[in-house]
Amino acid sequence: MTCMDRKTEDNDMIQLKKELQSALIDRIDYSKDTTDEELYELIDGMIIADQRVRRLAVSDREQLRKKLFHALRKLDILQELVDDSTVTEIMINGPDTIFIEKSGRLMRYPMQFESREKLEDVIQQIVSGCNRVVNEANPIVDARLENGSRVNIVLAPVALNGPIVTIRRFPDKPISMDDLIRFGSLGGDIAGELADLVRARYNIFISGGTGSGKTTFLNALSAYIPRDERIITIEDNAELQILGLPNLVKLETRNANVEGCREISIRDLIKSSLRMRPDRVIVGEVRGGEAFDMMQAMNTGHDGSMSTGHANSCKDMLSRLENMILMGMELPLSAIRRQIASGIDVVVHLGRLRDRSRRVLEITEIIDNGTDEIGRNILYRFKETGVNEQGRIIGELFKENELICRDKLYSAGIYR
């Protein structure tokens, strides 16, 4: 079969699906809730009755059946990608252009939405599933799918070639610290040291760029939190997959909507969480003025708290935190720096190298030295030593200094 014949066959299949889908919509009884089984029965009846479908191969018929169901009940052409565990990112640049990241490689996906309206229907289905609203008046929104995948949506007039949808898919099973060691993100001895810091209730901040694995690393660290503690997680969109903690409270922000519901921000949730008797507060990511409230939590008896933020290095993360706090509070810079130095104990910086691997690049202890400057003691720094035959970067975290502030370790009965 030539490329031209294959393209004609694909177009015929798209047209057939469109016609059957339209007929199917007309047959559905909207006066009652149609179950998935009943919808499949309707689809099967149409497939059996249509002569064009009967001429298709069995595999093509099965694909058509699945696509019709996904178009009406799921996320249309996206559903197959969402269900594929090897796909980690889905990037939709309008109805005609879809890119995916699969097994660490970025590639263009051959399918496209049948129309802009269909993509907009899928977007409304996504946001309604988590009580969010997106429209021309409110064209940017963060949401999530049923499986926990994170979704960012940008509509016109902000997106000139939109609608733009970016879906970050998380593993079905949370990645553990053992997995990260196996992937080469860090060594087992360093993971053991970080585990001790979590158990000893050191306040840990994880920094890194987009896609560097901050949420994954935070999940892995949370496995070392003692089971008898009360933990409160606060996120824009619930992404953390913390398991094994019975006394866990999960809070999520809410956008304002046209029905009169007011916005509930991360700042609101942090303030409220401090009245819930938490042992630790975990904030998925700080981006603005909520950084001040996070520092307050770390400085008011909630040792062992953790959070993440975007930055290019541990040093840059501290500068960004200063700027974030300045957004929401009129405080002298010296006072802000003292808050940060007394609140955060350790910063772990992650990065994505040119071979697309995610590594721990630096671990820095934050020192409260009583001055107007934040003291930094670099514990480990990643050094590249070469490249193997597969093009993977060879390197490891080399120790630069010993941990200075050991009081919490000793209080927890840990002697290193």
C-alpha cells in the first residue's frame, strides 16, 4: 500500500467515525443516565448494522469501537495517551498539533482532533471534573485528571494558536527512593542521609527546573515520615502520592467562579492548616507570597515540613524565596533572610541533564549565622566524569563538607 492509499484510508476512517458518532449522539436517551455498558451496546448495534464497518478487519472494528466510546465518555483521542504508562507528557498546540514525551523522547503524535469545538468540549470535560472553570474571561487554569495527571489549559485570547493543553502524567505507582537510586539520580548512601534528615524533622526545600522531578522526589522523601505523625499537604492541584500515612489531610486550592464561590489560595490553606494540629506541613510548590506563610510554619514548631520551588540552583532558590516573600509582605530584606535561614535546614537541587536524565545536582545546608546574609554549607555537588556508549552522562555527587547543625539528628537519637 502506498503512502497516498494509506492517507486516503485514514481519512475514510475519520469520516466513518464522525458519521457514526453523530448518529450515536442522536440515539442516546438523555432523559436517563446511560451506563458505560449501555453505551457499548448502542455502539455494537451500530457497528453490526453498518455495512462499511462490516467490511473492516476485526482489529480496525475494535479500534473504531474504542474510539467511539472515548469520544463520548472519555477524552477522545487523548484517552489512549492518558492510559499509556510510557507517555509522561502530552502537549496540545491547538486541535491539529499534538506532541508527546514518551520514554524520555519528544515526538509528534499523528492523531488530531476533528475540530476546534471537539477540543474545547474535552477541555470543559476536564475542568468540570475537578470543579474548575475556564473561558475567555478566565482563560488560564490548572486542573487534574481522574488518574492524578496535572493539566494546564490556556485559551484564546491569551493563546493565539490555542487552545493549549499540557498534561503531565505521573506514574501509576509512586516512584520510591529505591527506584531513584536504581535510575542513578543519587547514591544509596546519600539517600540514607536524606532519610535520616526527614526522620529527624529537618525542614527540607526541593528546588529545580520544570520537569526535573521535584514532586517525584518529594513523594520519595515522604516515605520516611514516621507513621504516627499528622501530615497536612497543600497543593494547587493534588499531585502528591503520599502513601502509608494514616493521619494524612490533603488540601487543594479553589478558583473563584461565576457562582459566587470565592478563591481559596495556598496562603489561606497554610494559615488554616496551622489550626489543624499538624506535625508537618507539606506544600507542593510555592510560587509567590505564600512563601512567607511557609517560612512561618517552619519557624513555629512544625519541624520536618517540606516544599518545592522553581530555580536554577540552591543559591538561586534562596534569592527567589526572598523575592516571593517581598511580593506579599513589606519587610526589611534582612528580616526576610533571617526568616529563611531559621526556617529552612536543607535545600536539595534537582536538574535534567542533556541526556534527559534527572539527577540530584546539589545538596546544601542552610546556616543561620546571625547576620543579614543566609549562610550556605554545600554538602554534595554533582560532577560529570564522562559519557558512556549509550550517550548517558556518567557522574556522581561528591561530598564537599560535613553537616554542621546536628542538633535535630541527636535529638532524634541519630548519630552520624
